[in-house]
Amino acid sequence: MKTAEQLKTRIKELGKQAAQLSRQAVEVGKLDREQGRVLMLQAKEASKRYQTLIQELKRQQQA
């Protein structure tokens, strides 16, 4: 199990990654629809991991 500080750091990293991938998907999607779709799927996965870690951090803080 990760410490709260490790979780916070990873949450920030994943949030930035998801946002960056989403922005890239929009830009690339204008020229290459398939590549834009792939990037958006990656952004969605990063966002899911982000949300999972937020829930884990909340569980740790309640305990």
C-alpha cells in the first residue's frame, strides 16, 4: 500500500497526463481521426486510474 504522499503525487501526475492526452487527442484528431481516438482512449484510462487513486486516498484518510 502506498503512503498518502505517494498517492497525492501519483494523482497529480495522472491528472496532468489525462489532461495532456485529451488536449493532444483534440489537436491530432483534426488531422488523423483514428490517432485522435487512440489518444482519447488513453486519456480515459489515465482518468480512470486517477479516480481510483483518489478513492484510495479517501479510504486511507478515513482510517
